[in-house]
Amino acid sequence: MKKIFYAILATASLMTAVSCENWLTTNPSSSVSDSQVFLSLKGSQAALNGCYNLLAFSYGGGGRPDTQGWVAQILANDVDGEDIIVNGGWYGYDYNMWGHQRGDIFKSSALWFYYYNIINNLNSIIAYTPQIEGVTEAEIAGVMGEAYAMRGWCYFNLAQYYQHTYVLAHERNMPGVPIYTEPTTDQTEGKGRGTIDETYDQIISDLGNAEKYLAGYSRSAKNHFDQSVAQGLLARVYLVMNDWEKAADYASKARAGYPLTSAEDWDAGFNNIDTRSWMWGMMVDAEHTLEANGDYGPFSMWTNYITRDGGDFWSFNCFYLNDKFAELFSADDIRGKQIWWKEDVGLHCSNKFYDTSDLTGDFVFMRSDEMLLIEAEAKAHQGDDATAASLLNELRALRNATPTQTIGSSLLEEIVTERRKELYGEGFAWFDIIRLQKGITRDGNHSNFGGKTPVPARSWRFVYQIPTNEINNNPNINSTYWPNGDQNPFGDVSICLE
Amino acid sequence: MKKFILGILAVVLFSVAASAQTRTLTGSVKSAADGSPLVGATLQDKATGQFAITDLDSNFKITVSEKSTSLLVMNLGFRDYNATIGKSDVLNIALEPDALMLDETMVIAYGQGKKTSFTGSASVVKKEDLQKIATSNVTQALQGLSAGVQVINNSGQPGDSGSITIRGIGSMNASSSPLYVVDGVAYSGYINAIAPSDIESMTVLKDASATALYGSRAANGVIVITTKKGQNENGKVSFRATVGFASLAVPLPRQLSPNEFAQVTWRSLYNANIDSGMSPEEAGAQAAIVTPNEIKILPWATRNIIDANGNPLVTDKDLLWYGDWRHETMRSRPRQEYNVDFSGKKGETNYFFSAGYLNDKGIFTTQEFDRISGRSNVSTKVKPWLEVGSNTSFSHSVTDSPAGDSVVWFLRTVPTVNSIYQYDYNTGAYAKDGAGNYIYNYGLDNAGWAGWNVLADAAYNNNKSTADQISTRNYIDAQIIPGLNFRSTISIDYYISKYDSYASAEYGYTAGEGGNAYKSYDRNVATTWTNLLTFNRAFGQHNLGILLGQESYMRDVTGLSASRKGFPFAGLTELSSAATSVDSSSYTDKYRLLSFFSRLEYDYADKYYVSASLRSDATSRFSPQSRWGMFWSAGASWRINNEDFLKDVRWIDNLKLKASYGAVGNDGLNSWYCYQGLYATGYNDLNNAGVVISRLPNNGLKWETNLQLNVGIDFALFRKLTGSVEFFDRKSKDLLFTMPMAPSTGFGGVDRNIGDVSNYGVEVNLDYAVFNNQNFQWNMNFNLTHYENVITSLPQAEINADVFKWREGQSRYNFWGAKYAGVNPANGNDQYWRNIFDTDEDGKRVIVDRVLTESTADVTSDEQKQYLGSSLPDVFGGFTNNFRFYGIDLSVMLYYSIGGLLYDTDYSQMVNYRTGFSLHPDALSKTWTPENPNAELPRLNKNAQDTFSDKYLYNNSFLRLRNVTLGYTLPRKALDKMHMDQLRFFVQGDNLLTFGSAAKRGTDPEQSVSGTTSNRFPTTKNVTFGVQVTF
């Protein structure tokens, strides 16, 4: 008995004692090995889809609703401008010009990592997709084109956030942002800022590649890039670079096939990606509603009861319109008619943005009307007032607004103001103010809500500092202020670029 | 126990050999302290070597020879006694309790050993001490009881564990928590599933010699929890019941009244206006206009609440409502615990069965921890050579509505102008719904508070975690030849934890989408199979012990979660009732360890002890090339008092020198697949599945090794004072370290084996028996720990880690920031020291001077910052006094922590104005105003800029009256009449008093090792009444 017992035990322990490397090798169930991803087009497309997810939902490490995805940046870009009053909520920090551009505040590093995280994912796609075997060139071109377009978009936004506008920076040969085009390994060292020209070369090269690769390509959905969107981005880039000819040219190419936003569409609440004038946007489904994921979804910022029927949905009543901005609309302008006075708080509200009844309202990132305004602005700069005015009036007619009669600089001013009236809430205010070197003047009732602080043109407050954690861990970027070093100066609002 | 068995054997053997010329003595052995009978005491006739053991009634019968003069009487926990044999054949012996307990056995790795022969460092905490604290998680009770063990009880959430650090933080990015071993096997369950009343002892193993046999996971020390087993031939029933009440140990700061809130708002706006260039008159008038807009909804009938000079125009008498949130949410509710156990020994079978029920309601509205637990521990000898045993526990626990950080943040910063219920200005009363109930105010119109009402959330929403756990240890132990044993143990820790949340379909933020429900199930199975071969034999004065072992550990966790929204009816919370799917996911993860180990122990003549161990481990966390690690230890001790030259020094009862050195491992990175390059799934583009890069490949990653040195002395003097002093030095090699990368690479960092960190220090433990009479006993325990943390090697010159800067030669917990220079009395602004630089002869930039600046922008660059001091305390420990006077026992324990800084953001968030958020009373009394120019805090300012400095760094020395226990045990005579062994009534109070600067600010001093706060739900003060019955 005893012997049998020992025999069994001895055998059993021997079995475990046989070291089994297979037994010791475990794999995760919710991740996939990097070596598996680029074996097929499907894998490469999945990696690309991941980038669109990051574009839509990544926090960049900020962890706050006002840094979640491009939509949050759109809202912040607007409240940083002149036309919106923020009364409470996360975006108050931006609105009050509290100093969120500082490198040691969460926002600078959240924006920074948001883009560079996407860029690193794109770099792998761009490096490994051409090596996939057994697929057609056209299939590869689609993935490559989208990846190039998104990378160009990332660098373009970085350039606008982390440096003065191109024209100023180019004249002074100022630094750009670090450029990475290869996938990061554990040996990758942080790169230096280079020059703004190098950054814009990269942007134009990426978007140019995208335009080339995406010729004839049909995207899977409107939240992806296609050739029109790449051209639209190029129009934006050339507008910033003051290359009026190319800006007008690309704006016109980009909106081909997209009608302007109709009066009916204008009143529909800006929540449907199928709107015919929308060139690029982001749809939302029940699983990804930004309203329900945490609090403070984008639509709930607006003081308008969120959905048309109101129901039990909450608006957080944060975003109002400045009284001076509300006065810009002519009497019959359908856009002005959406603005109403809320008696109890004594502020103007806007009904431009309404969510759908199931909180799955979509978001617009680019539409034909913006392209038309780029074209008009560029034509006016080129001295072609007739075309510029007729383009502007084409839009005004749809909005039931008074047609323009002006020429020259007044016309240009009207076009720029039209951008505010047409595009408010869509993320253009901040970049436009920087591009136009206008400074921020907040008149009217801003002063009752702590938003009065004026920012002079060319103030360093228009430029985010390079995040402290980048400087600390990147041997090629130092913390000394430009022009002696790499860091963007930060100081009082009045400190400006000479 | 062992003594007992040997004794029985001896009796059998010697009684056969008994010769003539004898007489028989009878009698009994009792405790001199309380007269209780001592079962199993041994009596030895020194002349003949005859043994006897007392029976169940403590009686004995022993045959002695004519030559015999005395009997040596021994019992564990009592002093040895020489009973003189007189003429009488009846001997009634009383033994004095031994306050020193030198010969106590203790639990060591894979077995038991005598305290005196132990070469390592360990401290034992017994059940009596653990039971003094009314906690639902036994780790909290360890505080102050063991030198070298830093316990931070930073949660008042019922069932939460304390944060335990043994001899400092030896790891940077890998885990720094100790390994828990329950009944000999590494534990992978919930600590709060173990009923504290089931615990016999907790042993903290601190050095390499003690922990080496758990070496692959023991780098941060080991806490061995040993549960009770049956010992008493009589059989015993114990019952213990307690009922208690809790409140916050350190109350939150007082709430500002609505009037005071209007004043701080006005003042903040006024100062911001002054800064934007307004004249004082303009600034005051403007602030008076804006103040009601800032607050938005006012609890007064007028919006004209403050004048241009900041004087209130309304009084608290005019209030329409007063949002007394604290009062409504924080209620003392009872904590009840009942435990019963049945234990004993029948022949070769030991048994212990227990059942327990705990209901701990905490102090925050619906917060609750509820536990039902049971245990059965049985062991028996099936054959003379074969022993089997099984120790299995079950627990079912429910954690309901825990109050998270956001709730505490809410309670600290919600202003009293926010009404709890919706107010109807028309009726001048709270609004009511159709059913006549008040309607909660979700702060939709209160500035900054849209969606917030913790009372409404508690009332309408569910948030419940349930854990069902079975933990079982099963062994067979076979004796191959005497001294050579084989033992095989299979242990399983199994639990299913279920999380259930529901946000209302009718009320609050989620009403709009028809409510939502989220459910998750996680299943954890950890299986350990241990095989041990042990050989123990004495060769004359030489004792030899050899252990060979093999162990495999596998842990599989799987999870499933889903959420849906859109419930058509109130009261339904199951997913199938909801309209729309929001999310669903599942995962499976696996962790494996394979180990081979050995230990050699040798001692000679109770004087010289050596032990050595060697082990090899493989982990699934590292790549096949680097997954095996080798760990070892060596230790020695010398009992000097057993040497001839000290044998006659009567006042030295014990004197032992000991030293050990060894290497233990750590693979505890936050990922189970840390060497693999990975893409995370689940990132879809709203149509199709997507993946994103989540980890860089890293094949070279290997075990982190902790090299631990321990040198100590144990002593016992005058039969009164015992103690130990130990020095330790823990050095980490191949530290698992997240090497930071520039974020522009797309990665924050990559794990590497780089850098070294060292923790060294000293521990002192003293026990002093002041009085030890039959009717009055007074014992003191004092312990003290001091340790330093030093980074000895880094992969780069410095690493910024949040508010710390890591450099070689510095502590990882040394704060780094701007130097605050106080408030400028002239204008109330913050001032900082700004360094002035110049270039010296060598062309180096050096600080030549420092000047005051009021601009934070001047001091945000790194060269303007400096080390501000460490969060680690200089010393900490406990001081306990135990008294026993007749049947009354009293225990008073103090816990102290001296030095160390706390960065108190719980406080700073309440002295800086933000629209809509309430402030600390100090914001009124301690901030700068022209009338209060020497204020401690700067003027309130809506647009104030701040930067990290030592402004809110406070010395966090504190003293806590950790526990007072007062008990009364009925005398023996009374108990005998009631047929009871013990009946004790007691009352105990935990955390009754707290002294120190943090408590004055309304911040609990126990926050975190790193000295940072995060609106934690702080620890509680408990008063508990109880009764303990044994029969």
C-alpha cells in the first residue's frame, strides 16, 4: 500500500518537475502581438481603424472631458475665441485665459501626446503596409493614403498649437515640432524641434501623398479621409501659409461634389453625418455616445436642452453667446434667428447644435461652406473681389442674409466675420485669430463672466508651451526660452512676439 | 503540540520500564494567574526521567523513585517550575505565566520553528492584539504592532485594507506590496474575505533568511496569516459578538454658511478686478454685481446680497434653505459582528469549525460591507505514517455603495447655497412630486455642480460589488522513515467577484437615456501545488534539517462585462430589460510560476544555528530567454547565553546575535505580458474593429532582485525585559523601472531592468513586564522604526516623477518644486524665491543670489526648483500598555509618526477660489486682506495662478490614540457555576484622538507613503461593545 502510494506521488511530481516552457508561456486574450498585425490588409486596416478611434476618443493622458478627442479640442478652440461665453464647467479654464498654455499644466501634454500617439500608430502603418503580400496596389494605396492624410492633419494641428502662425514663424526661422516618420522602438530618442519650414514641408508632403494615393479611392465611411478631405486640409494649410492661389484652388477642388448646407440642414441641429454638405465628420453610436460616457458631452455644453424634444436630457448650460456676436447677424439671417435670450441668466443662447433623441448626434469636422469661405478669402486676397463677393453672396443667399456690396479690405473683413457667423462651434475661432494676427478683444457682456481679459495680437499666450514632460525626457529639446533655447516663452498675457 | 506528542510517547515507553522502589504522586497543575486548569502540562522526574502529562481535568499521576526530590513542571506560556517532592503524595502545582514567551514556536516559511533558533527577522502578531481593533479588514489591525511595518490606514471604507510597506519601498515600478501567505501558501484572494476571528496569528517575515522560501514574490516581505486549529481535548465552543459605531477620526472642515460663501466669492472677484486694472471702488461695485451671477442660484429671496465693500446685505436668518450636506450624508450607523467556533481534538484528529457574520455600515449614507464566512479545518492521522488535512473557508461579501474620492471631494467643496432638494420660489418651500416626496436638486442651475447630488445618487442608483470566495488548503503528509517526511499540498483560491451598477431611469443625468446598467463578472482561480521533502534528525548535539521542494502556481482570471441603457420601467435593472446595448467585453488572462527550492538548517547544542536556502523560479511574465531567476539566502545566529561563560549569569535569560543575507525576487510589473510587443484590441472606428499599439516589445526584461542584509540582537533580561534591535539594508538590483521616453515618440516610457534603490534602517522592539503578579499584570510594548530611502543608481541623471525628482543619492520621495516665500504683506500676493544665475570661472552656471518674485512664471523652469523634503517619516511605531487587575483588563495603544511631509491638496483645493466651490473656514480667517496683512494664505483671487511649491507642504507628524480596550472577565468560580471557561465583556475604541497639524486642517494624517492626498474617504473612529464566551 505504502509503496503504491509513493509510486503515484513520485510519478506525479516528476511530471510537474519536467519544466515545460509552453506551460509557462501565456498570452493575453484582449491584445494581439505586434508581429501579427501587418500580416494582412485586414490587420493593417484594423490598425488604421484604431487611429480613427484615437482621433475620436483619446484623452492624450489628460483624462478630462475637455481633452477627449478632436471634438473636445473643437469646443476649446471656440471658447478660447471671442464669441462664446462660458458659465461654469470644464471649459471655464480655457475661457478665462487662466494660463492653460503653460507646459506644466495638463492641457499642453494632453494635446501633445494625443497627436504623437496617433502619429506613432500611423508610422507603423506607413512603414509596414507596403510589405503585406498578396494584396493589390490599390488596396495598399487606400490604407497608405488615409494614414498620410491623418499624419498631415496631426502635424498641421501641432504646428498651429505649438508655434505662432506660419507667416510669423517662417519670417523669423522659428522652431517647428519634432517630426517622426519611423515607428518608435525602445531605443528611439526624442527628436529636436527643427524649423517651422521643416514642419510645413512634412505637412504638405504627407497631404500631397494622401491626395495622390487617394485618387479614385472610395472610403468606408465619412469619418475616414478621402481625396476631398485631403484637398480640404491642403486648402486650410495654404490659407495659413497665405498661399492664396493654392488655397483657392484646393478649396474649390475639395468641395466639388458637395453642395452647400441648405436652410433645412442648417436647422436640423448639426448632428447628422449624412448631411450632404459634410465632407468629413464623426458619427456616434449608442456604444460611443459622448454624452453618456462620463458627463459633459459636447452637445450638453450648449444651453439649448440638448435635443429638440427636450425630454429628461440635461444641458449643462455652459455655453452662451456674447451679446456683441449676437448683434452681428442681420435681421432675417436664419442663423441669427436661432439665437434666443434666456431671461433668468440674462444671456444669449444658440440652437445651432442639438443632439438626436437617442444622444447619438454626429459631429462635423469639415463641410463645403468652409471651403467656399476659404476660396472667397483667398480670392479677395488675390484682388478678385468680384469672385470673392459672389461666393460670399452665394452662401448668404442660403442663409437669408443681406448680400454684400463691399470691396477691398472691407470685403475681406466681411468674409472673415462670415466665418465666425457660419462656423462658430466648429473649432475655427482660435486658429483663425492666430492666423489673422488679430488678438482677442472681448467686448460686451464678457466682463460679467470673468472673460474680459484681452489678449494682444502675437501674444505668446497664443502658443502652447512644449510640455514639461517632453523637455524632461527629450535630450534634444531644452527648457530655455526661445530665441536662446527651444521652449516657447510663457508669461503675462501682454508678452508678445516682437 | 510537538511536546505533547513526544510526551505521550515518553509516558508509554517509560511506564513499561518502570521499576520497583516507587511511589505514586497525584495532583493537578493550574495557572497561578487565574486558577484555570492546565491541560497537557508535562511533569518530569529529574532523577529517573519519568514523564507525566496532565489530563483533561489538569490532573496527573506520576510514579517517582525514592531518590526523587523534585519534579520539573513545564507548560507552554508558563515559566518552568521545580516542584519539591515532600512527604505528601498529593501535589497541587500553580505555574506563573511567562511574560517573556521565549520558547514560543512561530510560523516560518513552509513550516514552524522555535523563536529562539530563528536566524531571520520576523515578528508575530497574536490574535489577542488583532482583535482589539474593530476592523473589517485584518491588515488595518497590524498598525503599530510590528517594527519595520508601516501601515497607513487611509480608508474609512468598510472592508478596505491598509497600505502596508515592510522596510521601505524597494521597487520603483514593480509592485511594492508584501506577499500574503495564508496557511502556508501564497494567497490570491481577498484579504477581507478572511474573518479576523479565524486568525491565530499573523507573522511578518522581513529579511531574506525568513522569506527566501517564498523568494520569487517575497522582495517586499511576507505576511503569513495562520488560521486556528483545534487543540483542546475537551472540545470548546467560543462565541464573540460586537456592536459598534463609527464617525470620522478627523472631522472634515466646517462648511461655510451661504453668507460666508458670498463673502469669499466677492473677495475673489474684487481682487481679480483690481488685477485687471479697476479702481477699488469700481472693482468692489463690479464684484457686488457679479457675485450673484457666480453663485447663480441664491438661497435668498433677493439677488442683492452683498454691497460694494463686500459686506453682506442678507443674513443667515433670511435663508430660504441651507444645504447641510454633511449632516444629511454622514450618519453613524452600527457595525455588528458575530462569530462562533467549535474546536477540539479527538485522538489523532484536530478540528476547527467556525461561522461568522459581519455587517459594517460605515458612516456615509448607504455605504455598507456585509460578510458571511465559514471555515472548516480538520486534520487526522489515517495511518501511523500518514496524516491528511484540509482547511477550507468560504466567504460571501457585499460592498454596497462605496463612497469614492469624488464623494469626499463633493462633501468638502459643495457650498451650502446648493439645496439638497429642489426649491420652489413660488410656494416658498421645497418642491414636491406627485407622491408628495421632495425632489432632489441635481445642481443644474448651481454654478459648477450640474449633475451632482450624492444623496440622490445613493437613493436612486445601485453600486454593489459581491465577492464569493472559496479558499482551500489540502495536504497529505507521509512519513517515509522517521525524520523523513513527504508532504504534498494542493491549494486553491477561487473567487467570483461581481459588480453591479445601475443609474436611475427616472432621475438624474441618466434619466434622459432611460437609465443604464453595467454588470461584470470576474472569475479568479489560483492553484498552487507544493511538494516538500523534509528530513530532520538529531545526532547528539547536532540537529540537521533539510528541505527540498517544488511548487507550481497558476492563476487564471476571466471576466465578462456588459452594459445597456434605456429601461422602460423603474425598478428593472437586469440587462435584458434595457433597450440598447452600450458595451460588452470579456477577457482571459493567465499567470504561471514554476519553482524549485531547498533549505538546509543546522544547529549545534542550542548555541549555533545556520540556515541556507537556494531556489530557482520561472515566471510567465518574462520571455523564455530570461524568465528563470535564481535566489538564495544564508543566515546564522549565536545564542550567547547558552555559552558556558554566560550560563551562570542569571539575569540574562536570552542573548542572541543573528545575521542574514540573501536575494529575493520580484516580477510584479503591472502587466502579465510585459515582454511582448502588443496591440490592444477594442479600438473600433465606429464601424469596424480597430487596434492600437499598447506596448513596446522588450525581450530582455528579467527578474528584479532584492539583496537584503539583516543584523540583529535579541535579548531577554531580568525575566522582565525582552527586545530586539535590528539593522537592515535592502538593495534592489536590476530594478524594474519604467524608463521615461519623450512623449513625442508616442510612448511615455518603456520597462527596463535599470537602476538601484536602497532602503536601510533600524527597528527596535521592547517588551517590558512591569508587574507580573497573580492579580496584577502590567506589560508595555514599544516599537520604533526608522528607515531611509536612497536611489543609488539611475539610467539617466534625473527623472521627474510628478512632484518628485529622482536623482542618485536622493530619496524617491523627496519633493521637488519652487521655494515658497510667504505672502507679500503689502499686497497679499504669493511670493517665491527666484534664483539668480551667473557664470563662474569654469563657465558653469551657478546660483549667486535669490530674489523674491510674485510671478509663478518666474519659477516654473527646472533651475528655479529645489528639493523641499521627503514624505517619509523619520520614525514611526507604537506604544502599548496592557494592564490586568483581577478580572479587569485594560489596553492602551498609541501610534506615532514623526517627521515626513504631506502635500495637502485636500486643503489647498479649499483655500483657493473656484467658481461655485465652497472653501475652508481658513479662506475667511487666514487669507490676506488689508486688515490682515500678515496672513498665512494669499488673498483670494478668482484668477490666481499657482505652481507646485512648498506652500502646501506640511510637517505630518502625528500621534493617534489608536486603541483603548477595557474588558472584564468573570472569575473562575462564577464561571464554573455557569459551566463556562470564559466570559468577558469589553468595550474598545479605535482612533479616539488624533493630534498633529493635519488634523487641525481637517485632513486625516494617514494618506499615502508618497505624502500626497486625493480626497480619500478617511479612516474612522470606532467605539465597540462586545462579549466573548467560551465553554
